[in-house]
Amino acid sequence: MQTNPETNTNSEISFEDFKKSVLNDYKIAVTSRECSLLGRREVLTGKAKFGIFGDGKEVPQLAWAKAFKNGDWRSGYYRDQTFMMAIGKLTIEQFFAGLYAHTDINVDPMSAGRQMGGHFSTHSINEDGSWKNLTTQKNSSADISPTAGQMPRLLGLAQASKIFRNVKGIENKTNFSINGNEVAWGTIGNASTSEGLFWETINAAGVLQVPMVTSVWDDEYGISVHAKYQTTKENISEILKGFQRTEDEKGFEIIRVKGWDYPELVEVYSRASQIAREEHVPVVIHVQELTQPQGHSTSGSHERYKNKARLEWEAEHDCNKKMREWMIASDIATDETLLEIEKDIKKKVRDGKKAAWNAFVAPQKKEKEEVVVLLGNLAENSSNKERIEKLKNTLASDKEPLRKDILSTARKALRLVANENSSEKKQLQDWIANYFEVIQPKYSAHLYSESEENAKTVNEVLPTYASDAEEVDGRVVLRENFDVIFSKHPNTLIFGEDTGAIGDVNQGLEGLQEKYGELRIADSGIREATILGQGIGMAMRGLRPIAEIQYLDYVLYCLQIMSDDLATLRYRTHGTQKSPLIIRTRGHRLEGIWHSGSPMGGLIHLLRGIYILVPRNMTKAAGFYNTLLETDEPALVVECLNGYRLKEKLPNNLGELRTPIGVVETIKEGTDITLVSYGSTVRIVEEAAKELQEAGIEAEIIDVQSLLPLDIKHDIVKSLAKTNRLLVIDEDVPGGAASYILNHIVEEQGGYKHLDSKPQTLTAKAHRPPYGTDGDYFSKPSVEDVYEKVYAIMHETDPNRFPKLF
């Protein structure tokens, strides 16, 4: 049951063919509704954890599917199941496999059980990590649950079409676009239009004029809260009127349509598709008078917050009911025909549900039987036979076991034979170890790339210098390297605040807009979340964008998008989608509460799935950009804000030098103590180390270079084996990045085994630095702070040689 979105809905077809098309659509609508109804029951009976469904939104999604073409992209929310069924990307079995959290990507192609039902995606990459031809398939970017979180990415998906249409010489263009004719389609609930991300995206799309069609599904409620508490005038299209384009002013095309009017919906979506596809004008379709027959989710009943009149109105205006009435009135089908169709579909959905459940529990049943046999054997020769058999019998009686129950039982049984030695115990130990090895990746794999293009495979290429190499400002190293990048990689582009005309706030892109054009070196409005979204969407479509966030502090504006969308993309799609976005920013040591630029501890914990790179100078930063363009992974590069005017030698292999990711660098050898730091603080440590030498203390200095990943070769512990002392210096708050580094060294690397002194950290104060040089000095580690901390550690070791300073 699939509509044909490639069909021109304006072309003339016979009435018989038209009837077949409508009947096929109705079958999809009924199938989707039955899946929603039965899905709710599966949650309430405990077979699934949670349910959120698309009932009440079926008919407009059928119309949308007709206008959706190969190469187009969806960026939606968790009500779009009918659409996915209509474009042939979601079957009944797959719907229920997602509800049950089946961990096989071939069974639940949306996420292999990682996302709850209602979150949809298609596969953009092959098993080896290479791109599919995205122009020959219908594409859905992977959904996220946070309301309006899909909007920034939608902007980037649409902007990619503009880039493909207007920038010449993009490599492999035909794999990703055909002359920029693709439309990015977004969906959002009416209440979620209250979110700032919606407004930021709408404004940006109007400015950029990109082929973006946004459907607002309006059922008058946001969870249990009525539209009168959500939206001024209770009408989103009414308050968007100022965005309506005119003959003289660019803007949006804004269309209103009733969500139960099938023929009008088909016409509206066809018109919206044509406007966006041909003119690259954004469109908002306000789909009104929709219903939500089962309420927001399985967490509660809508009878609690809808009065009798509203419930009666919803029953009367249910879009499937209205479509059914129209079909009978238009002689497309009789009541008897539709009853027979509905009866047949109910059976198909029940059968599909049963097949999906059986497929879900089959592997667990086999795994359960394996453990039952092992426990039976274990019990025979154990002094704890009775307790082990009790565990075995409880597990054996579980007809539909979860993996949690299977493994938990095995591990509890192992405790009962802790003091015994037997071949049966060894068999159980081996089974548990193997089970973790086989099963754990089903829940943990693909946080980072596992393809041959992953960042850890790129080897270091050191900078080389002519004998008369010029010493230049660090910004010049960056500028010249970016020049090579944009010349060498036609699919790269960069955008952000002050990025274009003036060549960024620190002139690391000086003159490049004039050379490469306003589309590739672009200024953006003050809107960090959608700058990030532009990058995510364009990277998902095969471009290599660099999204510039002017200062590290401003990353907080787009942190939710980075954390919930970009960082989880590869993981939540089980490695079937990727967005190799580079995020460029600058921070460290700038003075002032909102320009102190070192919230690294927070970023480390919120951005797992994104590399966090902290180069100490611009040559290292240039190397990171070159490395990242050889990989298929996203990263945040934090340039040193106080390093742009510091002198560096100009390499003669710009564009070719590579800074390795996850590899530390020892920049000074020493025997007494290992000092670990990164970014601008490295210069503070280097200066302190020189002064410590005068006191007879030889410090070894290690620059971690990247925080995620950190020291993948475990080189820091090798230093500890020599020095036996450790101090981690950081300008983040106490408990932040320094504590993360310390934990990695002492616990993960086993560095505690080499320590003769307590490992310590030296961080900034718990508050942000006040304005001014003195504010910085009294807030963040200074040369004197480092000196005195190291000296105090050495005093504990040899108080006679290093008498107490204070």
C-alpha cells in the first residue's frame, strides 16, 4: 500500500484510476489508525514501554506524501507515521518492532530499538559508511523528541538545495542533489510553535529563501494545554501574516487548510511543492481542525482535559471519518466496500503485531534456554543447589523474558558459587562474558563512526617550514589554511556572525568571501541555534559545512541542538545516518563573565558523540580542520581567543598538515612531575615550568589537544611512570574538565599505580571571571598559581630541598 508521490496530481487521469488511488490512500489511513489503537493497547498491557502515535493526522499526511518526491527530505516529529507508511518506508511489522524496541536494524530500520515509537528515519549511508545516492530515494532525517528540535535541522536540509543549485563545481553533486530541486518538509504540532527554535527557524528561512515547507498540525492542544495558553490569537498562521511574501518583498507563502478535507489537502500540498521546488520560496501550511483521538500519549487520557462538547466535535471531525463520508458521497466507494476494507485491515494489523512480537521475543527465548541449561548444570555440583534451582525455575517459567531478566539471573547465580571451582562455573562465566560482548553493542554501538573514515584513522602530518619561514600572526596561519581548504574542497562552506564580509571577528577568513562568494563564506544573523541547524542539515546532504559560533560562551544558545540532535544522530540511527559538521568557535582567557569561554566540563558530558578539540595555537587548529575534512564525524574546534595576534611560523604545507585526534603531545620533557593541560592554559604552564627550572624542578608538560576523545594511546600514564607525580591544570570550574582528565588518567589508564604523591588539579574559581585583567588573574590559574602548586607538591616530597613558601 504505497502512494506514488512521483505522480503529477494535476495531470488528467481516468476516474477509475483516481478511485484506485483514493482507495489506496484510505487503506493506508485505516492501517495507520489501527496501528495506533493497537499500539496503545500493547503499552497498557506492558509489552511496550511508551506510546505516542499519529492518530488524527492521517489524511493530511496522505496528501503530503503525494507531493513528496525522490531526493526530498523530511524533518518531522512523532506524529508522522501515516506519511512514512504512504511513502513505503514503514510497514505494520516495522511499526510494532519500533514499539517493542527490537534491536535488529533490519527489523526496526528506524533506530534498531534505540528510539521510542513514532521517531522515523531512512538510511543515508551504506554499511561501510559511504553515502547512498540520496536523489533516488525518499529521505527522512532521524527524529528527536524535544519539541521544535527538528526545526533548525530542517533549515539546513533546505539550504543545501540552494547551495547545490547556485554553487558550481561541487563534487559528487548528483549523489546528493539534482540542480537543487529537492524540498525539505517539516512538521510540528501547533503548540510547539511556541518554542523559540520554531521562530528562529522561520525567521532564518525567510531571510535565506530556501525550499522549506513546514506543516503545522493543529488540534488545538499541546499535551493537555489549550491553544489559548500557547499562541497569541490561538492561531499561528494569523500571527505569521507579517512573513507573507508580497510582489515587492520576499517572505513566506502561508496557506491554511482543513485537515479533514482530502481533495483540498491534495491541491494545497501540490501547490506548496511547486512553489518551494521551483521558486525556492519557503511555505507554511497551517493544517487546522485536526483531532487527537487517543490524547497526547499513553501517559494519560484526553478525557481528563477535554470537555464533552470538544470530544463530540472531535468524533464528528475525525479526518478518517470525514474522508470516508466524502468517498461515499463522491461515488468512490460504498459503505459496504469500506466496511470490508476496514475489516480486512484490522486483521492485517493484528497479524502484523503478532509477527513483530514473535520476532522480538524469539532471540530472548533462545538465550533464556541457554541460561536455564547452564544453571541446571551448575546446580548439580554446587553446595547452593537449592538457591540456584530456584533462580533457574523462575527464569524458565518466564515465557517472554527480557534480556535484563536473563542476564540478571545468570549474574546472581554466579555469586552463589563465588567460592567454588568447577567447569560448570567456568561455562557460566564464559557465557556471561560472551553475552556482554555480543549484546552490549546492540545498545551502545555507533556513538562515533565505525567506518574506515573515522577520525582516529587519520595520521599526524607535522607542519614543515622553509628555512626563512616568516613569523606571522596566528590568524594568518588560519586564513591561509582556510584558503587552501576552500580551493581544494568545493563542497566546503562556512557561515556565522561576522564570518563573511569582514572575514570573522578575528580576521581568520579575511578576504575569502570576495574570493569564494557569499554563499560559501557567508554572514549569518545572530541566531546560534539555526546556525548549528544549517550545518547539521547541510552535512546530512553531503556538503562539508563549517558552522561558526562566534564565542564559546555562545555555544550555550545552540547546546540543546548539539546535544540532542547532532551528538546522537549516528547513535540513534544505529549508524545509518551521519552529519560530519565542523563547529568552529573561540574561547579561553577572554575577560568578563560572559566571555570567559571555558565551560568545558559541561560540554564534555553533554556532547558525547561529537569530538571536542582544544588546540593550543592556530597551526594546531589548522591541522585539526584538515584532519576533520578527511573524516566523516562531527567536531567542535575551540580556537584560543588570545592567540590570534601571537606570532607563529607560517608552515609551507598548509592544507596538508594534520593534527591527530585523541593523541596528546609532550611539549617539554621532565623527570619530577607531569603537568597536563590544554588550550591557552598551556602557555601559562610553559611559563611556570621555566620558572620552576630555576628552583631545580623539571616538569614534563603534556598538551592533551583533544578532550573527546582523550589520550587514546595512553601516553600520559607513560609519563607518570617516569615522574610519579601529576597535576592537571585547567581554566574550567572545579570538578569540570580537569576532573574528567584526572579520572581518565588515574582510573582508566591505571595511573594511580605510578604515583608517589596525591594527584591534584588546579582550576579556575567556581565563579566566572569578572571583567578586566585583574578579574582574570584572581579567577583563573596564573603562572604563580601553577608554580606554587607544583612547588607545594615537591615540598611534600623533599621539604628540606623545597622549604615551605606559605
